[in-house]
Amino acid sequence: MIFSFQSNANVNIALENESENIFVSKTDRYIKYVYDRIKFPKNHKLQFEAFETGFYGYLNLVEAGKISFGATLSICDFTLSSNEKRMWVIDVKSKKVLFNTLVAHGMGTGEEFAVNFSNINDSHQSSLGFYTTAETYEGNNGYSLKLNGVDGVFNNNAYERAIVIHGADYVSEDFIKGNQRLGRSHGCPALPTNLAPKIIDRIKGGDCLFIYSASKQYLKKSHWLNNKINQLPQEADIMDLNLPKKLNTHHIEDFRDANSETASVKTNAKSESKDQTNNIDQKEPTVYKSAADIPKDRKVTYVIVNQNTKTGVADTVISK
């Protein structure tokens, strides 16, 4: 008989790796959870790969303090033809698409499709990666929004290059009909003139913009796509409870007591009858440690997540 022994150090490493794998799995599931609850325009859904990449970086930016959770996430999917509405402005908290519109790429980036990307001055090419929105101004292209490139060598010259969001006449269905492709900018993500001011006002001052492409070099080297996420938003703790998809974050009310060490979050899901409401008021909640423990014949009426503000540990109470 052969015995094998592992040192304590090896055991600890194995446990750490297992814990990390569990968290990575939770991160993947949370990204899919959010994606499945976003109300995309009918027959014009953002492809999952673009959202998955953009939202992973978004979560990393939140953890790094570059943006706050709840900032809008605007994704330009430059794998698509410029003749398609390839920009989605997403309200992350309410899981709604606020705008879905045409968006131009730089004239040095390609004709109908975006192929070449650059961070160099006067290249007239688009730059990939994550941006945070800055201040507005009136310029040669009218009302415009400055952008801070926060993705290292891929776009950190954006502010200096005057890569901004603005409206342009060449971003229109009429231009496409006359030229078989959308017009092109000097590298700016230009928008239709009728929508540009509305979008700018909605996303200005610290929100997130992501310009996506399937560039292997970018995907392998972007800090925000290759940095491990250590902390997820609180709603990730309730995603496994089989709550209805229509019950999104905007249905959750925060009953935080400033003088308490515990923050409670309770969904405002309505009970099916007054009798159920009375029963809830009169009976103690049924508590389950995980979603897997919930009997199939039991229906969630509301959820309370108690999180200790010192330890960050959350306890979930499921009331039936």
C-alpha cells in the first residue's frame, strides 16, 4: 500500500485555489444573471461576449474606485457593421437599455467594419478599451463629452487626442443609404445629432464607456480584463434564490439604520393575497442557508439580506 502525504503549505494552497475557483464561478454566474435580466430591444440584443467582457471590466473599475456601482455602462460593439445600431447604453441597476444607436468609428480604423485601432495622435483611429466620462463642452462639433482613457497603452491618450462623444450628420440612416456605410470620425465615437445631447447628459461625469473588439492582443493585455475581481455587488448574494426575473435591483429598498452595525435589504415583492400578508406579519421567516435547501413547492415571498458592515458577511433570510 502506498501512502501520499501533503505538506500543510500545499494543503493551504489547494484550499486557496478551490476558494478562488468558487469565486470565479460566482463572478461568471453573476455576469450571466445580470445579462439575462437586461431588457434589450426586441431582435437587437447585445451579444453576450461583448457584455461579458464589458461588465467584467466594469466590476473591476468599481472595485478600484474608478466608477461607482450604478454608473451607466455604455458598450460599443465594434465587431459589428457600422450600419447596425452597435452602441448600447445600459442602466446597470434597473437592468434597462436606455439607448441603442448607431455609432461611428475612426476613418483610419476601417470602412464599414472597424479593423485597426490605435492610441497614437493623428492616427484618426478608434481606441479600444474602457473609458470614464468627464466634463461637457461646446466645440466644433457642438455639445460634446470628454473621455478619460483608463485602459493603459490602449487608450490613455484619449483626452489629449480629443477623443470625445459628439453628434455628427454622417451618423444617420440617410448617410448609410447614400454611401453603403456609416460616416467616420477622427477616432471619436460619434453619434446621431438628435440623440447625442440626450446620451451625453445621461452618461456624463463619471460613467463607463467600453469600446469592444475581438482583438486578441487587447483581450490578453487589458488590466481590467485580467485582474481578479475580489468583491461583487450585494445583489450577487441573492441571485441563486430563483427570484422572478422581473424582480430587479430597483425593486430593492435599503433599510440601513445609521446607528446599526447591520444593513438590511428587503425586496418589495407583493404577496398574492391579504391572507398571505397577514401570515407573513404573524409568523417568523423560514430560514434557509442556500437556494439549494429551498423545497421545490415553496415560493419566495420576500428576501432579507443582512450584511454586517464590519465583516461584510451577509446572511440571507428567505420568508415564505
